Amino acid sequence: MEKILTRNWGKESSHTLEVYLRDGGYEALRKALREFEPRALIDEIKKSNLRGRGGAGFPMGQKMSFVPRGTGKPVYLCVNADESEPGTFKDRYILERDPHMMIEGALIACYAIGAQQVYVYIRGEFRQQARILDGAIREAYQGGFLGRNILGNGFDLDMYWHTGAGAYICGEETGLLESLEGKKAWPRLRPPFPAVAGLYNFPTLIHNVETLACLPHIVARGGEWFAKLGVEKNGGTKIYGLSGHVREPGLYELPMGIKLRELIYQHGGGIRGGRQLKGVIPGGASCPILRAEEIDVEMDFDALQKIGSMFGTGCPVVMDETTCMVEAAYSVAKFFAHESCGQCTPCREGAEWIRKIMHRILNAQGRPDDVDHMLDLCDNIQGKTICALGDAAAMAARGFLRKFRDEFEFHVRHGRCELS
Ligand SMILES: Cc1cc2nc3c(=O)[nH]c(=O)nc-3n(C[C@H](O)[C@H](O)[C@H](O)COP(=O)(O)O)c2cc1C
């Protein structure tokens, strides 16, 4: 299959403007500025069926059309480069290996919505990527792709980067905005949505790094072409990040909608040590786990939702038969309890309560009603918080409890794992 987002990755100095320009870099921007009115550009993006790669899968073109125009107010684009979802490791490689693809995508998005400034909110730990991005932004200014009167088309744009504050919640779009404004990253109530009232209360489009990197290709080769690379309502290719007990973990650029089985067994080389598959978290820790017999599902937002899970960031974590699912569930529960920002009581108290119960089950102190108690806690968190962190904590825990209930019950009854 033709590589699109990762086409430059193997090349020497792939992060430089020189290499990016060699293969037609910034030509899509030129085309967008010359051939498209902003509204027509948004229509082209709608045709592509591109859905956000940050986890929620909202259609990009539709989100762009929510940004009000001609109000005289500043309009911003925020690039979400926080990449805080456990198991997810794709955006950092785009920034490291081909930052200009994201920069060009951001420029195209800004032209479409009438934004004059871009803020790239990059995870604090990504020091190397921030250094590379900084160099790429400087090169783009020097090359006339950022700054005033870009490519002689009267389009002005400035780009800044800002390091994140080291918490999962900083990747949640409204937590990100608060953090960028210098405040504690407590998510905001919606509506109003950021597209209407975002950064400093002005219209703001927020997109993931990978989502933006798709735009130059949509402009260069057309929305329909992009849509056809994937499946219905899920256009394009995806950088899947495969980790866990596979022979060849790593990043694989493949079409949206490929089978999870194909990703694990054909591309990832199957389960390490010839063992049996036990479960897979399909797209980051927030997504409910699947059992081995469910992996004939297509990797797209709709197919995974239909079977009660989520596509998330498209980065599956694979677990083989030696995995204690109670331990795995505890590790996920611990993450959410630690990362709950504390603003909403159901998430703050509930996530920690689930963690504590899982901890006591693991330590041979489980009680007969613990599983039902945790399921009840999940019902009292999900849908009752300002942001989706609470939903994620509940959905992830419920996934483990429902799919591997027998293992939890074995632990409670015998005070040990059936594998030990
Ligand atoms: C707790 C939490 C953490 C999140 N972390 C990230 C993140 O690190 N990176 C990201 O792109 N989106 C993250 N998101 C999703 C964003 O809120 C938002 O949906 C996304 O940036 C929109 O971009 P997209 O439409 O391109 O996916 C997170 C959401 C939640 C609820």
C-alpha cells in the first residue's frame, strides 16, 4: 500500500524543509490559497470523510464549519500534540520525522477557518520533538510559508509552540485551552464549544497532529480520493501504533477499516512466543477491551462502537494468555484515578474507589460483591462529569469487568490468580 502520512519517514533528514520540499512539500498550501475559497476548502475536507485522530473521531470538515466567520474577532487553531493516551505513540513520530506535514496541514486549516494564529500544545516530555518542531517552524518562516503575505497571497499566519503541563487532562481539548491560558487544566462545560468560544473566549479549532497531517494530501489529491482510501464514513489511512505482546510492535500506516486481526497477525507478526491471544485494548486505555474472539472487527470508529468499544487513537495494546486481567485492569484504573483532575466528584471519588477495590482484590482481600459494586460505580461516573475522562475511567473498568468477570471472581474466591 502507498504510504501517505509516513512517506518521508525513512529518508535521511526527513524533518527538514529541504527534504519536505523535494517531494512537493507546501504545494498543497499553494494550491489551497490559489484555487480554493475557504468555504470550498471546507467542502473538500468534508468529502474526505476525515475524522479526528485524537480519539473522539469527530468529522473534521463539520467541526471547521462550526467556526463563525467574519465576526471581526481573532480566530485560533490549537494543535493537540499532548499525546497523553496510554498506548499511543504516533504524534511524536510525526513531529520528529516530518513536522512540516503537520505545519502545512495547520496552514491549510487556518486558511479555511480564517485563523491568524496557531498554538501547538506539545507534551512537556517531548523535548526532542519540541526542538525539532521549533527548527521546522523557523525554517517555515524563512521559506515564506509562515509570517506575512504567505506565498504572496495576502495570507498572514503566526505559529507558536507551548509545552504541556504533564497531566493527562491537558490533552482534553478544554483542559488544554485552560492550560494554554496559564491556568490549571480543568475542563470547561460545553456548550459553548471551543469552535465558538475557545482560547481567550475566541473561536478556536482544536485538532490532533495526525488529523492535520492529512490535510496536505486531501488538498493535493482531492477529498474523494482520500475518502476511498478508507471505508464508509472513515476516510484515509491511519498510523496504527501496535504495542504489547506482539512479535513486531511499532507504527503501521494502513487504511482505515482494516481488520484488527490483520493488523495483529499480518503486520505485527502475531503473538510473541507463539502464545495465544487473550485480549486487546483497541485504541488507547480509554477503550473497552476486546476478547480474542472479537478481533475480526474493522478498525474504524463505527465498527468498534457497534461492538461496544471504541477506535480511540487507533493504537491497540495486545495481551497474551499469560496476562492477569485483574492486574491489567488495576494498572488502567490506577492511571485514571491518578489522572482525574478532581473537578467533578463522580470522577475524582469514583475512579479512586474503583482503583482501591481492584487493589484489594489483587491483594487477596476481595469481597463477594466487589465486581457488582465496581459496575455500579461505573454507572455512577459515566455521563455525569464535565469531560470524558470520567467516561473513559468507567468504560475501561466496565470492559475488563464484563469481558473477564470470571477472572475477577476467581481472585475474590481463591485470593490468587488462576494463572499462578
Ligand atoms: C482525558 C482526555 C485526554 C485527551 N488527550 C488527548 C491527547 O493527548 N491528544 C489528542 O489529540 N486528543 C486528546 N483528547 C481528545 C481531545 O479532547 C479532542 O477531542 C481532540 O484534540 C480533537 O482533535 P481531533 O478532532 O483532531 O481528534 C483527549 C480527550 C480526553 C477526554
